[in-house]
Amino acid sequence: DLNECNMIASVRSFAPEGDKAKSVRFDGDMLYVCTAKTVKRGSGFVNIDPVYFFDLSDYENITYTNTGEIEGYSTSLSDFKDETLLGIGYGVDKSTMKVEIYKENGNKVESVCAYEVENVNFLSSYKSYYIDSVNGYIGLTYWINRSSSSEISKTNYVLLHFDGEKLIESEKFVAEGLFSIGNTRMTMIDGFWYVFCENQFFVKKID
């Protein structure tokens, strides 16, 4: 209760020991919580994202259910275009960047499409993303995670567009060097996509 600053309800130990809550999304009386766990598959290990749905319509009797598992996990969830959810995070391992669109279906979420790039590191700070939920744009920054110094020293700024069915790479800047990537910010003004960082600046007209 924000008026009284009191806790009026809580749910504890809803996930198995070892799972970690990574992102949450409130939607009226509904709540989605994405957790993360690592499981053995074949000769290796993969990241799995259980998604829990909570019914908050009665604070005296909050119910929840595990709606299923999605490969990878999201570090953030946002309301997005066409009543979807946008998840940004990792794929099956922490060297894969994954952007995924989910559709709410009753008390669970289903994947609509995903955009993945392997062997990279990426900015996971929410304020470093550009998210236009009305027009379906997502801007992100990532850099190659390889032993070659020439590859490591390149920063990629990518603008994705969700057309209602799939994620399309709309624009991309590739910059030489890593220029204080933690300070990268993006915005769209009058049809122009702007990318700001400490040492560089890019602008591109978007059709």
C-alpha cells in the first residue's frame, strides 16, 4: 500500500530452491514473474525461464501457477505493441542475446517470435534500451565476444522492428572500438533514430 507504505500481501517460496526471479510484469490484477535456472541438457547446460502467473484479484487468497518454461530468460519485461510483452535477456547461455515477443493467452504467455545473436555481450541496463511500444521498435547495444581483438573492439547498435509477426533488423550501426557503452542512450524524433554515447553520435532516417 503506497499510501501507508505497508505490506498488505505477500507470496513466499513460490519457486523451487535455486531459481532466481529475473523480471516481473504487473497487468491489473495479473502478475507475471520470470525466474531463471540452469539445467543439464546433453553434454552441456542451458538457461531455462519458468514463467509464473499470479492472480492478484484477492489479496487474502493470491493464487499462482507455473505456465511453462521458455529457453533463456528475460532480465526485463515491458508492455509492447499489439498487446504483447517484450522480453530482453539471454538465450540458452549467457553468450546469446535474446529479444522475444510474447502473447498473453489466458493465464500463460506464449512466444510469438525471437531475435537472437550468439557469441556477444550486451547492455542489460533498461535505460540503455530504446523501446517504442506504440510503433514496435527496440534499440539495443551489443559487442562481439570473441578472442580476436579486432572483433572485440567493434560495437553494434541495432534497431529492431516488430511487424506484428516477426522481429526485423531495421537499422544497424557498427562502430570501431568500445566507447563507454554503458552510457549509450537512444531515441526516435520525427522519424530519425539517434544513438548517443560518450565518444560517438549516430543518426539515421527511418522509413
